[in-house]
Amino acid sequence: MKTRRIMAALEQGSGGRGKLILGAPPVGEPFVVWGQRWLSETIVPPAVRAGIDWWHVDNGFYWPANGRPTGYYAITFRGLSPAFITDADRTRLPFRMAEWRQRRGDHVLLALPGMHYGRMLGADMAAWCRTIAERIAAHTDRPILLREKGCIRPLAHDLARAFVVVTHSSKVAVDAVVAGVPANVEPSNPAAPVCSTDLAEIEAPKMPERNAWWASLMAQQFTLDEMRSGFAFRAMSGVKDRFDGLCSAAL
């Protein structure tokens, strides 16, 4: 139901350039897909190998829809990570983030990713999880508080006395940065532009300016109404144009 609702909204907003298809798209054709399992695992790897354009829909970075008719959905191009749009409109969904905490807590909050994250692109979250605590311990003596995906504890509780957050791809890093808690993440994380990506920096994590990053994220999440109106389709096309321009410049 939620997949059909999203895709029908995008079809309506495409102005006749998109078509809702149940199952795999025609061979060689660009596509939009929701989620990371089942159909995604079938159609994304061949598209990556062939250089076919594809977009991925997931829950939004801020006020996520989580399958509901209201809220936001993130849409990323040729991957699971949002682009960093340096000239994004800062008046769209402005949000006053907490100042970076200068006096923080004692523990490292380790937020584990879902085991299916990135599997369609060859990522192995189980392998990352098996070694991450040991790798953290090589750079700090701070205790580690483990937070598994789907944890029922309020995130605010775990962040309240966190010195830093460590995670792979989880949007927990976005929530942490917004709350003023620095994070150490993998480069694929949506918060990576304002986080450390080297565990050697765990005791002195980066705490940069965040407004440009926030505007960039907000430019890549949309409501169903924004999909139906064509706003999301135009934004998706704009990211593709930027991507194609960078590839042309690299050549």
C-alpha cells in the first residue's frame, strides 16, 4: 500500500514522463524504487553495473513519513546517500539546531545499522558490527552504550550523556547532530558532511557549521503532495543534472 501510494504520487508529478509499474522496470530504463529488499535487491545491482539511472526512496531525514500519508520521504540518486547541494534553498524547512555541546557526557553511543542496509550494493553490515566495538576501543577508553536498530529506549535518553555517537549509516547521526552531539560515521551516512569519518578523531570529533548541510538534506526529502505537484520530480531531475555535470567535468 505505502509503495503504491509513493509511486502513484511520483507518477502523477512526472507530467507523463513516468509510469507506475508493478515489478521490474523494462531493461535499460531508469527507475525509482522504495526500500532495500526484495525488488531492490533484484533490479539495483544490474542497473549499477550497466550505469542506468535509478533513484531510491526511503523515510525522510526530518519528520519521516514511516509509510504514513503524512511526513517526508528522502529520495537519493544512484545510491543510498544524499548529494551535498551547496546552493540549496535555506528557506525550505528551516530548523534551529542546538548548539554543539562543549560539555558533553561520558559514553560513546554506538548505534548499530539494520543488517539489510546496503546489501544490494555489496555492503556487509554484519561484518562492520562484528569489529566496530574493538575499533572504537583502540581510540578511546570511554564506555560504549549499545543501541540496536528498533531500540525502544527514547533516543533523547541515549544522547543525553553521550560524548559522541558512532554509527555506520543510521539516521541516528542526523538526530545527534541536530541535538548538538557530534558523530563519527561512514562516508555514506547522510550526516557525513558534518561528522568525523575517521575513528582516530573520536576524542576530538568535528563540529562544523551545519546550515548548508541541513538545507541540502531538506532539498532531497518530499511529502506526497510535493510528489504529486511535480516539485519532487523537478528536484530529482536537478540532482541528476548535477551528477551528469560532475561526470562530464571529470572526463
